[in-house]
Amino acid sequence: MKWWWAAMLGGSILLAVPGHSEIGAITGDVVGHFFSALILAIVPILGYRLFYQQIGEKEITYIFGAAWIYLVISQLFGW
């Protein structure tokens, strides 16, 4: 599952670089991507926990990854 996190980090960096030249702005965009995905993923994660009582790293990664992908696609298309 670590490759999934690395891919999301790399994708966020690639999205942030074209619009900024300062490392602080790039870092801010990357942190913003992950924070927004966390806010979007918290409801499904808590729902999964409520219904199934256990949630592992794999399930959290998939839910967070889906939220991140949705945010990236919506940013690319300007939704």
C-alpha cells in the first residue's frame, strides 16, 4: 500500500509545480490536496468503522485514494 501513497504524493507534486515557483507554495498545494481528500474521506471511513467495527490500513488507503482521485479529476476539469 505504500506505493499508493507515493503515487498520490507524486501526483500532487506534479499538479502543484506548474503554477508555482516557490517551494512554500508547492508544499501548501500538496498539503491542501491531502487535507481536502481527508475531509472528503472521513465520512466513508467513519461509516465503514460503524458498520464493520474494524477498518484496516488497506481500506483506509482505498477510501482516501478514491477521495484524492476525485479531487484531482475535479481540479483538472475545473468542476
